[in-house]
Amino acid sequence: MPLKVKSAQRGPGVVVISPIGSIDASTSNLLDEKVDNVLQQNPDVVIFDMEFADYISSTGIRVLLKTKKALKETNGRVVFMKLQPQIQKVFDILKAIPTLEVFASIEELDNYLDAMQKAARK
């Protein structure tokens, strides 16, 4: 599914980013561009509403981590809500793996995340 990304001001210093569709190597640049635009506003909190995100690869995770890092530098926060089961599984895996160096390549990581998400959908 192609990716659409919406953003909305939720209050002073609070922005909600809502990706709709698959966040992968061919679509993550759209999310990255939206995040860059939001970060230029110097928000205190960025909320990722993941209700309609149906897939995420390592390139999507990279955008989320970039956002977290940028906000940490300004004492801001990143919050995630409405994670679909397959996306939640990826987040659980990433918490369980202290470093992504256990994977030989990005392709290997993406294949692993893909298999875990497919299993979570069943």
C-alpha cells in the first residue's frame, strides 16, 4: 500500500504525525520529509499515530529513531499510539535486541521484521 503522511497541531508544541500505509525503503522518504518539516517547528512532543500504518521496515524505524534523537537534543519527547499488532511486534523485537548488529545486513533485518509482522497478522 502506498504511504500517505498527515500531520496536525494538537496543541502548543504538540504535533501528531499519522502515517497511513506501508513504511518501507520506497516510501520512508515521505515520512522523513514530514518529520523534517515538523522538526523545523521545534515541537516539545511528536506523537506518531500508527493506527493506519500496516508495515514498517528498518528504513521506517530509522526515521522514528532520528525523530527521537532530534527531540532528545531539545528535551522533547516522542510518543507512539495505536500500534497495530504487527507494528507492535517490531517494537517489541527492537526492545529485546540491544543492538541491531546481530543482523548481517539491512536486508537480513528487513526479512526478519517482515516475517515477524506476517506472523503477527495471522
